[in-house]
Amino acid sequence: MSFLQALRAFFREAAINLARGWKVSLVAVLTITLSLFVGGAFLLVSGNLLASVERWRGEMRVVVYLQPGMAEDRVEALAGELRRGPGIAGVETVSAVAARERFQEAFPSLSDLVEGMGDEPLPPSLEVTPADPAHRPPELRAFLDSWRRRPEVSMVDDDREWLGQLENVVALLRAVGLALGVGLLVAAIFTIGSVIRLTAYLHSDEISILRLVGATEFYIRGPFYAEGFLQGLLGGFLATGFLWAGSALLHAQNPDALLTRLLAARFLTPAEAAALVGLGAGAGLVGAIASLRRERLTVAENEPAAE
Amino acid sequence: MIQFFQVSKRYPGGQTALDRVSFDIARGQFVFLTGASGAGKTSLLRLIFREDVPSEGQILVNGRNVSSIPPQKIPYLRRTIGVVFQDFRLISRKTVFENVTYLPRILGTDLTSQKKLAYQALRRVGLAHRLNAFPLELSGGEQQRVAIARALIHEPEILIADEPTGNLDPELSWDILRLFLEVNLRGTTVLLATHDREMIQRVGRRVLTLDAGRLILDQELQGIDPPRLEAPAEALEPPGPPVLEAAPEAGA
Ligand SMILES: Nc1ncnc2c1ncn2[C@@H]1O[C@H](COP(=O)(O)OP(=O)(O)OP(=O)(O)O)[C@@H](O)[C@H]1O
Ligand SMILES: [Mg+2]
């Protein structure tokens, strides 16, 4: 029998076994689905967050917030002073009015909050563009620290600081997701293994006949390997489908929401989705192989024949 | 074809099933194996197709040393041996057709040829019309005959049968025996374990007698040829071209 013929026979046999024992198989498929979904979700979310971080990294600025109600010419004077600092490429003045308009544009639903309160509610600020957005030379850091202590300054906000924290959070998220995904995957492999062993046990009479008429180990084990592979494959497809559905749901509910943009700006690439499905199928195969590794597959072989 | 040299078999429990048994069965011989219950008949047969290994001694089957054959070669040995078990070993989930075509299937035979082979084998045991039945829908004797059809499907070099007529009425027993003799005439070496002294006396041929694991008698009885066997032949269908319409559909 040719290899391809054998494979076809294995998969047909496996499909029949899956259909017959679908309740047990479902458990195995769902554990694979869960593990791949959790792992995939963490990777997707952290991937999207990292992409945002990358985008922001190029735009990182230092914002020096001044005291509210400061006069325009005083603001300009401070801007001039700041421009002469070390490692600074440029300084842009944002007046209190401009700050309010920006806020209203960014958060239209909150626009009432800053409207008609007499005084401008937001402080004027100076947006400093460092010469090198990714790094802060010591002179610049010392310079900015000295500004933090000045009475005209209410706050110095360096994007880099919180961006660095965000990066740490994303890295943590990724590690947790990976660990969780791997842990669940191992559990899934064991589940698939148990299901395969159960199927093999239920078929031990047939296996002993196959042995008797001269089937090779490859032929005997093939259908079980195919079954594990199919269970994993199914789990991979389901997990990818659920991820896609979750992402689509976020987009459908609120395409412009920050959450949607952060978490679901980009779905898995076809290659990543294929890798996820492949991982499922591989896990199923590993589970099947591992579960039958030590198995004689039959107990009938060395038992006394029934008299 | 089958040679035993001082073969002993002791089971883990300490039970000695065979005690220094030696014999030589030539290709094409028809041999009865007899002895009281527990004499070791089944134990002996199982050693031939390597379902078990001897505790001592050597066994050659078709020139190959069965106890030292590498595991991956065992399947190829078994494909040349048809076995009928005392307990049939049919798979109740599978149809008669599926039960008899395990060997063609593992050899990759296409479905049409499988049906043809199954039909031919089942016709020889008079069960061609039960191709799509399940084993539990058959009588004990019919199940026995399905097991025989499974063993015969690929014209084995050696046919081993453990009490193949144990569940059959005398008439059917004779039909089955005649079938074995026909198979033997076509060149298959037959080794048949039975309690049935009367049958052995009527058929003749070589008889090996076991007693408590020892081969106590190896005698050649006066034989009769299958055509002279007086037995009603009606139970067996007359030979004819295979009727493939009677074969099951794909995947049956
Ligand atoms: N797997 C086994 N483990 C332990 N003892 C066994 C085993 N198989 C058979 N025996 C013992 O070996 C002896 C021979 O048994 P065997 O089955 O070969 O006899 P038999 O001649 O086939 O009997 P019967 O005519 O009843 O079928 C018996 O005493 C039996 O109890
Ligand atoms: Mg026996």
C-alpha cells in the first residue's frame, strides 16, 4: 500500500472514530481551542500594544506644563529659555486656549467639561522635541530636572517615562500569555493523549485482529495519530475563528474606541493564523504519539485464549 | 514448513503448557493436532504465528526462525498464515464484509477487488448472502464460518485452525472439513486442532497427539480424498462466477 493511500485510509478511519466518539473528542478539541485562544489572544493584544508603542516612540516629547493663567509673553520667554537647553531640537508653545481646543477635539463627549468656566481650565504648556526622541542624554535629564523645581512650572511630563512603563507591561503581558498558552497547550496534549488512549482501548479487539492478519505498527497506529492530528487541527481552526470573531466584535461595536485601536487594530496575518492552526495540529499529533508510545495497544496478545 | 525443535512453553504462573515438543510438518501436509482439554493445543498453535514465544527450543516456519524474527518482520510472517480461533475473534461493530477483508485492506487492495475476494471466501463457507450482516446477527456456527472465510481470504501458505468445528453441527462440520481438505489440495499446509476423534478417524491424515504438554503420538492414518468424503454438500453453494451485485456499497 502506498504511503498516500495509507494516509487516506488513516484519515478516513480517524474521521469515523471522531464522529462516533464525538463527545469525548469534543473535550479534547475544546482544550486545544482554549489553550490556543488564550495564547493567541495575549499575543494579539501585546502585538497590537507594541505596534502602538513603536508608533508613539517616534513622537515622544517632553511636555512642560506651566502654571494656569500665565501671561502669553511670559510663556514665550520661558519657551525661548528652554530652546537654549542641551539636546533640544525645538520647543512649541501651546497656549491655554489651544490646549482646551485640542482637548475638545480629542474627547468630543467631554467637551462640556472645559467649556464656559470663565478662566481657561487647562494650563499653557511647552512641548519640547528632544534631538534624539529615543534617548535622553544626562545633560538633558539634569536640565529637565532643574525645570521641575521652578515655581512657574506645574509639571514636567516625559512621554518616555510612561512609554517605558507601558513597554514593561506589554512584555509582562506577553510572558504571562505565553506561559498560560504553553501551560494550557501541555494540558491539551495530555487530554488528547487520554482520548486517543481511550479510543485505542475501545478498539483493542480490532487492533489484535489487525496484528494477527499482519498489519504493521505503522498501519495500526496511523488512524490514532490521524485522529490526534485532526482534533488539534479542529482546535486550531476554532481558536483562530474565535479570535477573529472577538476582533470583529470589537470593531463592530466601536471601531474608533481607544480599546479597539489598541487591542484589535490588526488581526493575525495569514501566516500567524496558519501557525496557530499548525500548532494545534502538531500538539494533537504529539499527544497521540506520546499516549501510544509505551502502549502495546492491546492486552489480548498475551492473554490465554478463551476456552 | 513448520518445524519444532525441543519446544517448551511455560506460562508466568508456572503452568507448563508444552514440554520439549519436536515435529516437522512438510509443505502441503494436512495435520490434526489432538489431545485432551488443557493438553497445550492452543499454546502450540499460538507459537507458530508468533502470538507468543517459546520458553525454550526453536521454531522454524517457512525456513524462518520465529522466535528470533525481528518485530518489524512479524507482520509479513503473519500475512502468510491464516488463523481460525477457538473464540472466532470477530469484531461485532463491523459487518461480515469488513471482518473478512482486514488483510486485503492492509495490503491496499481496492474496494472492487475486496468485494470480489470477500464474496469468493464467503461463498466457500456458504455465507455469501450474509455479507452485510453483523456478527451478532449470526449463529455461532455462522460466526465460525466467517472466521474461516477471513483466514482463507488470501490463500494462505499455512492455515491454522483451533477447534474450527467446535460450534458446528455434524453436517456442517463435514462441510467445513471438506473445505479445509480442498484448501489443502490447492497447496496450503493445514494444521487443525480438534477433540473430535471420530472426525480424525474418518478423514485419516497425520495426527499429532498432545498429553499434558508432551507430544505422545505422531501417527499417519489411512487417508481419504475429499471427493470420497460422504457428507451432504447442499449446505455449500455451488461454485460459480462471483456475483458482485451482492457486494456491499463503498464504506459499508
Ligand atoms: N496465557 C496463559 N497463561 C497461563 N496459563 C495458560 C495460558 N494459556 C494456557 N495456559 C495453560 O496452559 C495449559 C494448556 O492450555 P491450552 O490452551 O494450550 O490447552 P488446549 O489444549 O488448547 O485446551 P482446550 O482443548 O481446552 O482448548 C493449560 O493448563 C492452561 O491453563
Ligand atoms: Mg485450546
